[in-house]
Amino acid sequence: MEVPFLYEIVIIFLLSIVVTIVCNRLKLPATVGFLLTGVLCGPSLLGIVSNREAIDQVADIGVAMLLFTIGMELSGDALSRLKRPVFLGGSLQIGLTVLAVTGLAVLEGISYQKGIFWGCLVALSSSAIVLRILQERGSSNTPTGRLSLAILVFQDIMVAPMLLCVPLLAGTLNLSLENALFSVLWVALALGGVLLFARFGLDRLMEAVMRTRTREILLLTTLGLCMGMALLTSALGLSLSLGAFLAGLLLARSQYSMSVISGILPYRDVFMSLFFISVGMMLNVDFFGQHFFSIILSTLLFIAIKSLLTLPAVLIQGYPLRAAIITSLSLAQVGEFAFVLAASGLEAGLFDMTAYQNFLAVSVLTMMLTPGLIAIAPRLANRVAGWRNEKQLEDAKESNSESCPLEDHLIIVGFGISGKHLAHVAHESGIPYTILEMNPETVHRYHGKEPISHGDATQPVVLEHLGVEKARVLAIIISDPAAVRAITIEARRLNPNLYIVARTRFVTEVAPLRRLGANDVIAEEFETSIEVFSRVLTQYLVPRQDIDAFAARIRQMNYRMIRRMSNAVDPLDEVVSRLPDMGVQAMRLGADSPLCGLPLSRSGLRPKYGVTVVAIHRQGEIHASPEPQSCLEADDIIYLFGRTDKLYAVKPLFSGSLKENAAPSKSAEASI
């Protein structure tokens, strides 16, 4: 049996494998490889695909699945925080773009109707490309990633009104008041039914599916809900992807959301690859060659104009210039739904075939350039924001003594879950601290409750205002890898003695951050792995001391590897590298500890546990190198030196949890 469409799909996949491998060798993203595959398969080159419509339909499913998974990754709290960026940022971005493009069109002698239409085309950005790249780079949860998502969601919402405006702008709309009211009522009833199902039926359905313990039924249910919601919104005149996004939001509330998303991810990636290939097929190579210089110039102008018009939509929400530049460059491409809008405009006579081909060429080029733009955006933003802050930096230097009254304090950059926990324990411990957060809504919510400020920590003027030159510790707890690197560089330059603790997602980012000046880098990936095996071993009733010893051993191996990768040149780092298993730990002596009331000579800490007491902190005074006859008292802070695994093993003794089997012998003596 002959299946021509299947033959074309196989050829496309085989060709995409070769092209993507070549792009990988050239260190180009896979997205660019798929776009180039589409150009090769397109009618202007190899002409492999004869049924373009079928490919486009499959590609639409890929976009819908991408938005479905994005919706599933958003929690209720995250979505509520996105309300303001969605409606304020999104409406400003589209409104300013349409107004500016319409004004330029009128100045060029083009009718305002065509200007509005072109403005709608320019305003839309590609959810598929931007969100895919942000996920690959681990930037989805950064402030700029959330801003980009918010604006893209609003653009998807506005696709339907834009499509309805095409016949109105072309002067071919015949819509009665009765039909308009009926359409509004139909949309309200359909969405109301969806909400009722989500409230009363969705949880029961998912519970029944999970009770079958059959992955196939779970996958079919997931695809049915995703595609069913997409078809419903499409029937209402909205986009497929918006319906899939709403389905993802509904399923995100389910306790089985992780099982759902793990099943659909492979299918999403396959369909998304076809979407990028279908976009590349639109490029007419002959037309591109004939109008090469004009297309390149139009592409550069498009990126510049769209980036500049997106800036105010971010800045007006209170975000710094750096975040605005990164978000603007991330959205400086033509969106996939603009192709649908352009086809409607061509049919309605709002532009001719030459303009349509120009638009397609510019669109494909902007999509191909998007990975590069997102990659260079942080560096460009740092440079532009640095120029802007040069004068502020000079002013800050003159008044630096008055900018921050704190000394020897802790600076917390980022006030998410980790930042809140750190601030809480700093407050309980009596450590002076100040907080810097880039999200204006978070700053407004905690203003007056916490010493919180709004600003971009990558800028020296902001760090100086926080008193970084007089601070003891800087904790960088944000999700933006580029910003973490920039903050580390500036903070180390401003205060060489500052102790910098940075959080990162992956172990591979630890060594580069240490080379840039961070003293400690906490990798979520590494610490999560330790917590996982600790919980597993606990269930198998492995003794707590053994679990702590395993954790200490793995940490030693990991940090020895990191030191070798860091190529540290600091003298202290050289000493530590020679004693990779050694460390200093502070322990508070609990009232239930068997050590209370014992002199050091009878504590057994050195002969039995292999650790040495180097100092005792008692009632505000530190007693260095205590004598063997010094007695230990409850609430003392004991500073111990020894191997890392020994320090972990002795912890329970100080809290009293080893009271029964670890009490020191009366005859134990040690020279301290």
C-alpha cells in the first residue's frame, strides 16, 4: 500500500537528522537545523513535499502541545502573578506596535487600514520558538522568561480579534448585531461549560483513569483533553494553541500532573520539529536571492523597531532596563499566527503577492536569528544598562557613605522561596540583612515588612547602594544564569573580601561561577540528588550516620572535581585543594547532649570522633584554642576542625540524639 504523505515524512526526518548533526557540530541550536531542513525540503529547492497543507496541520498540533506543556508547568500562584504582565504588558506591546506601524504607513502614503493590518503582523511573536529556546536554556522561570511568556499569552488571545478585523479593514465585513450577540453568547456558554467540567468533573475523570494503572489510557486521556480543548477554542474563532494552553492550566491543578506531562513530552517534541520545518518551507529561495539586500535591510529594521516598541511595555511595569532589553530581543521575531493572518490579508486584498513574499522571507529570517538574539541579549543588555548607569555610579560614589547604614551585613538577591527562608533565619539569628528583588509586585507586597529594595543587581550602582563594599556575605538566589554571572563579577570587583554564595540549576555551571569569584555555588541538581538518595535510604532504615557519611563522601568527590575544574589561583583555595577532605564546622551544644559539663579532655571528640575543638563561643566571647580542662556548657557554639565526613558524623552527639550509644567514656582523655 502506497502512502505518499508517510514517504515525505520519512524523507523529512532523515534529512533533518543530517542537518541537525551538522548544526550541532557548528554549535547552532537544533531549531535552526529544523528551519534549514524546511528550506531544503521546500518547493524552491528539493521540492520533496507536495502536500504542504498536511504538514502545516501537523505543525499546528506541535504548537498546541507546546502551549499545553507550558500551561501544565504553571502553578496557580505563578499564573496569578502573571495577570499584570499579561494584560498590561501584552496590551501595551501590541497597542504601541500597531500605533507606531500605522503612523509609519500613513507617512509613507499607505492607507491607515493597511497600516493597522501591518501593525498586527509585526506585533505577533513566535510562542513556539521563544518558549522552546527558553526551556532549552533553563530560562523559563527567570523574570525575563516569565515576562516573555505573559506577552506571548496575550498575543495568542488577540489572534482571534485580529482575524475578525481583517474583513473589517478590507471593507468586506457584513456582520449584523444579532450575529455579534449570538457569537458572544456562544463563547460565554462554551467557556462556562469548560469551567464547570474543570470544577466538578476533571478530578473524577483523572482519578478513574489513574486507577486503571494503564499508561495508554492516561496518554489517550491527555491527548483527548488537549486536542479537544484546542478544537473548542478553534471553533469559537480563537487559536488552537490558546485552547491547549487552557487545557494545560486545568490539568496542572491535578495531583497527577507530573504523570500527564511526562507522557506527552516525546510527542510534543516530534510535532514541534515538524512546525519548524514547515516554517522553513515557506522561504522562496529564488525570491530571496533576487531581493537579497532589501530583505536583509528589512529584517534588521524589523528587529530594531519591534525591540524598541516592546521596551516600554516592560519598563512601565517597573522592571529594570536590562530585563526590558532581554525580553524585547527575545520577542523580536514574527509569530507563527502571523502567517495565518497574512494569508487572510492576502485573500482580502490588504497586500499583494510581492509584499507577501517579502513578509515570508523576513519572517523566516527573524525566526532563524532568534536563537542568536536570545544568546547575545544578556551581554548586550549588560553593556547598554552599564552605559546608562555610568553617571548614576559616579553620583553613588559621592554619597556612598549615606546610601546604606549597614555594615558586616548579608545581601540577599532574589526573594523567592529560598530568599524568604534565608531572610527568616537571618532575622531569627540576629544577622543584619537587606533584600534586592527585581519583581516590582513582590517589592510592593513586602514593603514595610522586610528591608527590601527594587533594582537590578547586575548594575554596580545598585550593589553600591546596598553597601556591597561593607557587606560580609552576598547570597545570589535567582534563576537567571546570565544575571548570576554578571552579579558575581561586579560584586567581586567591588569587594574582593566579600563571601559570595550563588545558586544555580546545574552542576556544569558551578566551576565557571567559581572562576568568576563565587566562594560557594549550590547546584540544585546536585543537592536534589543527595536529598533523593537520603530519603530512599531512610525508607530502608539505613542508620542516619551512614546516610550522612554517604552524603559527605559524595560532596567531597564533587567539590574536589569542581576545584580542579575551577583552576583556582587564590592562596586559600590552594590550601583547601591540598586538604580536600578537611573543613571547619560550628556546632551548638544542646542541653540534652552528653557532652554538657564535661571538660574537653574527657569529651573523647578527638580520639573517638576524629575532630578537634579550635574555639568556643560563649556569652558573646570567643575563646580560641581552649585548654583541655575547659568545660563544655549548654548553648555553647563549638568550632570543630576535621574531615568533612567526621564533622557530619559527630552532629547528632551535640544535639543529644546519640545519647544512648555515643556517650564519652569517663576515662577518655585527649590533649586538645
